[in-house]
Amino acid sequence: MNDPTGSAPIAIASDHAGFDLKTVLADALRRCGLDVRDFGTDSAEPVDYPDFIRPAAEAVARGECARGI
């Protein structure tokens, strides 16, 4: 597959409610040959979404990641 992001990874993050879907999506993107940087969360335990999405968004803003999910 042609990598539309170039060499920069895709940032992905979620809170506990999205953990399962985030994991499935990240795995699917990796199977397609894309580089994925997972900012968490790493479980279904309750967490606050901003604690995880903000670092992902900042990585995109700094150009360290091509896109964010």
C-alpha cells in the first residue's frame, strides 16, 4: 500500500470508552503498512480523554505525526 503520510506516523488516542475500537483500528492501520504512534489509553479503566488526546494533537501540531485519530 502507498503510504499517504510519508514517513511520519499517525497519532492515535482515546479514552476508556474508545479503547477497544482504538486497538482494532491501530492494528488495522499497521497491517496496511502504516506507522502508528499510540498515545493511549492502554486499558478500559476509566480515564480522562484530554490526558491522552492532547499529547497526540500536540505531536501532530509539531509535525512529529502526519495525522491524528
